[in-house]
Amino acid sequence: MAIDPKFSEPGGNVPEFSVAEISQHVRNTIETNFSRVSVRGEASGVSVPRSGHVYLKLVQDQHQLDAVIWRGRARSLGIVPQDGVEYLATGKLTAYSGKSNYQLSVDKLEAAGEGALLARLEKLKAELQAEGLFDAERKQGLPTLPSVIGVVSSPGGAVIRDILHVLHDRFPRHVLLWPVAAQGPSCADEVARAIRGFNALDPNGVIPRPDLLIVARGGGSVEDLAGFSDGIVVRAAAMSSIPLISAVGHETDTPLIDLAADQRAPTPSVAAEKAVPARRILATRLSSLEARLTASLTGKTENRRQRLRDLTRGLPRLETLFAFPAQRLDHAAQSLTSNMRSRCQENELRLARLTARLRQPEIIAVSQKRYAALAGRHHLRLVQQSVQSAQMQMTRVSDKLPTAGHGLVLVRRQRLAEMERLLESLSYTQTLKRGYAVIKSDDRLIDSSIRARQQTHLAIEFFDGRVNVDVIHDD
């Protein structure tokens, strides 16, 4: 640091300064050498008093730098620093003489490192939430016992081994692994493609379509898990028609796929436990239910059997049931026989009385003859009436026949005259009267000069007659 000569004394004496001079000189030195700098550090002790200015410290290891964002600049930045987030602050380094310290006057602030990533994730989370991808109504229930489980994970890590081990212990299932990169620039695309690929499988195809999906990865930093927070992965998980369990990172990690998945598991092993029930527990429960069902059926059967025995005791004996109906049947049979005899005697007496009232056979024969004669005369009268009616009808028709025939002849005659007039108007003789002629040879029509030159005799027909001419050929 250069010292102004006016402050130097000859003979090597220590220069003397006032407090104001030292403060001003330090301030000038700092502002001259650090007119504009960018400083990276973690925000700490952020405070916003009523004045509207923002005060904070930028911390790195054991070092710290005071910083201030003036009220006007804080409004234009559109960002409020958060404790524990790493920022890249740009501004002017200046000294504050009131406390003999220096500070950074910030005019630009942006998240850096993991803090920047967290900020981007928060922004993306808000966008995806606005699309409704995290809504509880979209969540699907998990199948009780899936036949096929699809796993999206790295093939070489401990994740797939943990999942297979848990499934083997609890309830072995058919597992399909879709290998993907668990981190790096290709992670998001491969995971999204795997989820969509499992959903696109034909249920009846050679490769069976899974009933449940598990997207799994071990723990790591926020940067390592960033691929599972990418928008294409979150959308693929939300649109999956197959129920999906997210098991990415440790319990404290929350990538965005956890919010879109149907269920979240803190570890891949827990995801496998959620996927299938424990076979031993399930068998024990089934045995218990079977025992309860058997006991219930046995008890109900015994109760019904006892109830039937009780009801049987209250029923009358079989002999008692049939005794009174049999007695009534005997009385009815006796009454029927007596009534039939009485009716037969009454009918015999009535028949005798009717027979006595009948006439003698001779009288009946005379009556039959008289009836035949009357019937013959009646039939003759009907025939005469029919003939007279027919004669009258023929007379009426014959009276109308001349008038109808005359009218029909008149109509046909008018129609014939109209057709003659039409024929005459269409005849070619009318055309001949306008100065045209028809040329023929042996009654065949000649319609061109070439054919006319080939003839020796022609007949020219006019409207009032025919003229025969000889054809002269030019040599």
C-alpha cells in the first residue's frame, strides 16, 4: 500500500494520522483496488429491517464478508437471500468508517452451486404443481399381489440386488429390469423412456406388461439425483397407467418424481416391501381366516340342525294328517253313489214323458213330404229372381254400349289424325320443298361426292318428282 508523502517524516519517525484520515485512506484503497468484484459464499445472518435494506454475511469455511443490498437494488433483484444457500454476489467493495470494517455493496445476486440447482428445482416444482401432476386425485392404488414387477434402475448397483433379495424373502415375483443411467446428462431421458416403454408393452405380448413399476436409485447429492427431478421424468411418472413406486435416494432426499409417483419409498428395499405382501404373514392370515370360516360354518350348521329338530317336534303325526281327509272322502263317495241313482231315476221318468208326447210315424212322413215341396218351390223362386236380375243388368249394359263405343272410336280417330300431322311435319318431303334434293343410285342413298363419282346413273328426287341423270367421269 502506498503512503502519501505528506504523511512521511524524515529520520524514520512513525507517521501520525487522525482516525478520519486512516478511515478515509483505507476506504480509498479498498474502493480503488476492488471497484467491482464477484464473491461466492453461503448466505448467513440475513436480516431485512424496516428500512428495506438487506444485510447478510457471505461465509466460506472460517471466513466471512459483510454485505448489504440497498433497498432500491433489493426491489429490482426480485430475490430475497436465504440462510444456508450459496450465492454469487457481484458489487462494489467499500469500507464503512462508522465501524472500521468493510462490506460488499451488492447490485447483482444469483444462486450458485447446489443453491442454484435448488432454486431451479423449486421453480420447476411450482410449474409441475400448477399442471396438477402432484394432485392426490391422480394417485393409483397398488395391486395386492402383482404378477410382474418392472424395475427402472442401474443394472450394476446394489439397488437391484436389494430389491430382488427382499422380493425373494417376502413373495417371489417375475421381475423385469430396464437398465438406465442412474446419474449424468443421459439419466433423465433414459428413465423417462423406460417408464414409457413399460407402459407401451402389450399385455399379451412375448414380454409381459408389468403390473407395478419401481423407479429406484441409491443416495447421493442433489446434483446426483437431479435427473430424477427433470420435467420429462416427472411427467412420464405422472402419466403412467401402471402404478409406480418411487425409491430414489435416502429418506431425507425428495426428488420431484417422489411427488408424482403413486407411492414413495425411502429406500429401494422398502419399495420392494410395499410391492408384495410377506408370504408368511399372508399364509398365517389365510390360515386364521380359514379357521374362523370353518368354525362359523360349523356353528351355523349345528344351529340350523337344532332348529330343524325343534320344528320337527311341533309337526303333527302323519296318521293324524290323513285321518280327517280320508273320512271326508268316504262320506263324499257315499253321497255320490246315492245322488247318481236319484238322477238316473229322474232322467228315466222324463224320457218316458217325452216319448209319449212324440207323434206317430205316418204323421212325420207326411210332414217331410210337405217340407220337401215347400223347399222346391222356394228354390225355383230364387232361381227366377236371379235370372230376372241378370236380364235387367244386361239390358242396362247394352243401352250404354253404343254410346261408349262411339266415344272410344272418336278418341282413337283424333289420336290418329294427330299422329298423321306429326309424321308429315317430320317427313323429308317438307325439306325437299325448301329447295333440297335426294340423290340415289339403285334406291340407295348417295351421301358423298366420292360415292357419286363411282356411279354411272343417278336419280335425283325433288319434292314434285324424280329426274334420272348419267354421270360423266373426267379422264
